[in-house]
Amino acid sequence: MTEWWEGLSGGTRFFYGMAIFFSVFFVWQIVAAFLGMAGDDTDIGTDAGDVGDMDVDGDVPDDIDHQDLVESSQAFKILSLRSVISFFTLFSWGCALYTAEGMETVKAMGISVLWGLGGMVSIALIFWGMGKLAETGTKDVATAKGKVCRVYLDIPANGYGEIKVMVSGAVEHIKAKSVDGEALPAGTEVKIVQVVDQTLVGVRKLTNKGEES
């Protein structure tokens, strides 16, 4: 082993060291993803609740799903990190193996770039597929928009409470806020007029006739 290593050029040794370095991070990313830890190490500097508050208060158009925007941003950053790691992992291994066989460094690097790009695409497809599988069977609170229900826990003026509503065939307790900023005691009949994200909706009080006030 020592003789083999001593027989390598300085460039090849560098590529092997680079390959081992990125391989460690690559394996860690894969393990973290399967253990459900990948989302914990990415901070995009945006709080979903803060985004939701803007929607409920009417500062942002209702037809924009802010939670989707936040989750997409998180997925983009995580996916970019994985893609970069996978690129350099395969690129460095390609360079190390080709130069060890005597191939010119420039040519080896050119071919290894294709290895890296192939790895980026493969990782992107794998984690995209994992994301789709994770979405299967998930309750979609967006389907509750327009439904009439009752306040379960008091909603204070300009504050948060809770409603109970049927979502995807099951009764769910969801955090709610009055879009008009008024206090809504438990038992008040309301209509869901905005879906901020999967945990927060905006509601409006109904009159005794069932019409929006």
C-alpha cells in the first residue's frame, strides 16, 4: 500500500485526498436524508409563520401558497448542497483513477466533469422521487378553503386560536386567525377564507344566516 501511494504523482494524491474528503460528506448526506435529518441543517432565514402572518393580514395575494414557497426554498438549498457534494465526489474520484492510470490531467478532468454532472442529475432525481413519496397520503389543508366550521379554541383579536374542520376525510384541529382581526370565541361559526400553510388558516365570522359578515 505504501509503495503504491509513493508511486503516485502529487496531482493524483491530491485527487485521492479530495475524493475521500467529499465522499465522507456524501455518505453523511445520504444517511441524514434517510434518517429524516437533512431538513434540520438548512436555515434559509425565513420563518413560515411570519410569511403566513403576511398572508392572513392581506399583505400578500391569497392565491400564493407561502408554505410551498418556504418548503421549495428549503428543498432547493438542500438539493444544491447535495448536488455540489455529489459532483465533487464523482469528479475527484474520476480524476484520481484516470490520472493513476497515466491519463493526462487535463483530459482526466474533462472526462470527470461528465461523471460529476451525471452524479448531480442522479442525486436530484433520487431526492425528487423521495420527496414525492413522502407527499403521498399527506393531508392537504388547502382543500379546507371555503369550508364552514366552528372555532374550537378562542381566537383573540389579532391573535391565534384553533378551529376544528374536516380535512381529507379526517377531523383536524388547525391553528386559525381572524382575517378581520376581531375576537372569535369558541363555538363561533366561521368560514375558512385563506390557507396560509399546513398549520395555519385565516377565517371570517359568519352571520346567523350563514353568510359572511
